Amino acid sequence: MREYIEKVWGWDEASQRSHHASRVSVTMQYIVVVNGHAAGMIEIDRNPEAIVISNIQIAPDSQGRGIGAAVVCLVIDEADAARLPVALQVLEVNPRARRLYERLGFRVIAETPPHVQMRREHEP
């Protein structure tokens, strides 16, 4: 995410570490493993109103191979089974991710620069 963070806020290592450390207690964090190798990570916040993808990152050398889509689809399947929507936000400067989410059925519900808020309603 460094490329996008630098475009929006600039990079400050200490600030980034502090920001991520403060989020640890509110989300479940998972490492995405493909063929025995870490390919990315996802943070999920489950609450009674929605399943929220707080953060998803796929390593640059693993991008473009359908890994991110597969991970998001697992979250969608869980949400549909629980009859909950899935919510997330994407940086405006990351149109590739936004297109992926739109392909998976997410719709823009708000634009709060530098983020775009998106939501996918559950399907029976």
C-alpha cells in the first residue's frame, strides 16, 4: 500500500507503524498463503450490522493472479451465509482495486476523500 499512501499522505514510517498497531485490537488479521508462501493479508471486523474488510493487501508479486478476488469472495460467502452486507473503503488513487470490488458487486455508498466507501448487500 505504500505507493498509494505516499500519493495521498506521504510516507512516515513511525506514523504508519503506530496507525497499524492501534488497529490490532479491533480486527481479525489473516495472512493469505498461496502454495506455502505469504501472498498478502486481510483484516476483517465482524459486527452485527456488517462484515467490514478493514484492510486487504496482496504482495506486488502476487497481484493480478486472482488472489485478492478469491479472498474477497470468501468474505462475501461468509457474509451471505450470515445474511450480512460486506463493507469496505478504497483509496481514490487505487482505481484497480475499486474496479475489482465493483466486479464483485460492491457499490459506492459515499465518497469521503481520500476514500471511497463501498458496500455489497448479501444475496440469498
